[in-house]
Amino acid sequence: MAQLVDLKKLLILINENKKDVPANLILDEGCTFETDDPKPLIKVLNYLINYLHQFAKQPIEISLDLRSADYLLSLMVYTDAADFPPISDQIDGALKDYKAKLDKIHENGKYLQFKISFSR
């Protein structure tokens, strides 16, 4: 049975459960969608936050933007690291179930960012 997922509430819940991972949240309202099972998405978000946390010098910046064509979730850390281990190859497959796509952006010596766009 499909259930409504509110990305803002989900991110707040994940943040509250990760007390050892400091984060700054800027989250728009209204980013919702229906799914049969939100658990794989929760696992993906936890995985990406844990991945970024290992390189973070400051709190992780998490933003959620309600846009006309999609919802954009951005997870970013400021880091001077240059090399990163590959992320799990299962992430893209898990995100497809939510009509979402992951982009990894890295500016050497400055930041590492994951952008996930959820189609509306």
C-alpha cells in the first residue's frame, strides 16, 4: 500500500537520529511523494550522510528545494580532501524507485556535494 513520504519530515527524523553527525538544515515544505516502501530511501540518505561525514570539517549542509519540475536535495561538506572512495553502485538503482537521480559534484580542495533530484 502506498504511503505519503514528506522529505522534510524524513530528513529531520534522520538528523535527530544522527546526533554524532552535525548538520545545518534548510528545508522547503511541500516536498512529498507516494511510495510503497520508504526504507530503501532512508538507507540511501543515511549512507550518503555517513559517507560525507567522514570528510567533513564543519557540519554537513543539507538543503531541500521545492522547484517547479522536481525536488532538489543537496548534501554538502566543505573539505580539502582530493580523493574519495567510490560510492556504492546500488545507490542509483535504489533511487530509481523514487524517480530520483544522484549527481556527485566535487571542487578539489573546497567541497564535496551530492545532489538528488526527485521528479514530480
